[in-house]
Amino acid sequence: MQFTRRRLAAISAALPGLLALPALAQDSYPQRPVKLIVPFAPGGSTDIVARLVADRMQATLGQPVVVDNRTGGGGMIGSEAVARAEADGYTVGIGTASTLTVNPILLKANRVDPLKDLAPITMLATVPTVFMVHPSFTGRSFEQVVAEVRAKPDFYNIGSAGTGSISHLLIEAMNTDLRFKLRHVPYRGMGPALTAALSGETEVSIDQYPSSAAHIKSGKLLPFAVGAPKRLEALPSVPTLKELGQPDLNELSMTWFGLVAPAKTPPAIQKKLHDAAVAALRDPALVARLKELGADAAAGSAEAFRAKIESGLARNRRIVQAAGINPE
């Protein structure tokens, strides 16, 4: 009996310290490198933004942030790897407009609920979309393009990255909001879609500015509008869709990237990740580099990021329903 009492007393004495261990672990986080999962291949816009931010987060966290590209499934494989990872702050990921607000609606194989399985940490950056025509197209301004397409419904072609992609959604929204009918041509990614636009196979095209900038400068593609918070410094004469009276289309056409973690990541660790990312995005050198790529830093609160995901999901469901698009 005496031995049992002694053992119970020892356990009781140790218990407060044992209970404090998780808190101590959070206070000392991170103690090893943090893995940042990017759901797309190296070299693309998502990967470039991720690496720029990861490099500078190290200064605040005191540990390397190592990029791990997990490609496939239109971003589903990487997103699921983040959602199913241990929620200890050592695995985080990049969420995009497509992985967080399109895949859950349009891909039957998607197994990640962005509002239940992931914790939004902060927005990172936005990338503008450029709306262009081939030089053979008669219209040049937004008004001329709209008038020409309305005059010949279902005559002019426009390419997307594939059925069910965010570019497909944008095309359907264009047809609805601008009250005309472009013929949707799905390709296997935006690379082939851009090739088709350059050849004139598709007369109207959409693309992220960083990947189309060289073709705009060479005159091979002619921009008539941009989806961006404000006019691009590189294209000062090209109006935003918001200026043209299309705020919803403007919002939809801005590609964005954000930092996410497994849903059950402790709040204290989420805050450390948030603070490190925001500090990185306030670095003038990083801001300048993003601008060179046609992107804008977009750090904000976790709550604002969650609200953006929620509104994006709601909007995209409306577009899908109105267009009669069936999940793939």
C-alpha cells in the first residue's frame, strides 16, 4: 500500500510538467525544418511564389522552410498531403484559387474540404489575368471585342486548361456576364492553350500575365482587359475589368496563392506561421521581385483568407450550376 501511495504521489507531482509539454513544444516551435508542399510542378507561378516566401520565412522562424513539389491530379495530390499530415506545424502547403475553390466543386476525386481539413494561414500573392485577342481579330478595345463576339455567337474560339479548370469557369462567367458566346476549347493545360492562341487557332485568349508578357511585348497577342486590383505598370493603357463595369469577373480572374496548414494545427503555431509569412511579404526585395513577375503581395489575416475561400466556393458553385458543368 505504501509503495502504491508513493507511486501515486510521484505521478501527481510529475503530472503538471507532463501536461505542460505540448505548450512548451509550441513555444519552442520550430525545432527543425518546415516542409512547404507545393501542389504543382517546379517553375510555375505557384512554385516561384512559394520559394520566394519560403526563403524569407526562415529569417523569422529560425529554421529552413523546404519546398516539396507534390504534383498530380490538378493539385489534389499535394492538397491531400497537407490535409492528412501531422498537425504539428512541420508540414504546411500552398493553396490556390483552383485547389481551394474549384477542385472541391468540379473534381469527383477530390477528398479535401478546404474549410474543414485545412487551416487558412494567410494570403500570399495575387497574379493578374490578361484578356487578349490574336492580331487577326478585328476588334482591339474591350468594347470592340464584346460587340464583335455578340455579333457572331458561338463563332470565335477561346481555350482553357481543360474542362473543369478555373480557366473554364472564367470562360463560362465571361459568356454569362458579358452576354455573348465564345466557343470553349479545352486543352491539356494552359501551355497548349497559349500555343493555340499564338497560332490563331483560338481568336480570344486568357492567361496569367507572367506567362503571356513576352508575347504581348512582341505583339503576337493584343491585350484588351486585365483582371487585377489596378492597371498593370507594364500595361498602363489596358483597363481592368472592374473599371469596365465587371467587378465580379475582375475578382474571379485574379489568380491567388495562400499558405495553409492541417486543420488541427495548434493556434499558437498557426500564429507563428502567419507572422513569419507576413514578415516575409513585407520585405521590399520580395515585393519588388513579385512585381517583376506581375504579382502583388497580399498578406492578410487568417479570417480574411477563410472568407475569400468561402466566397470563392459560393461563387464558383453558382457559375457551375448556371453553365450546367458536370463534375469530372
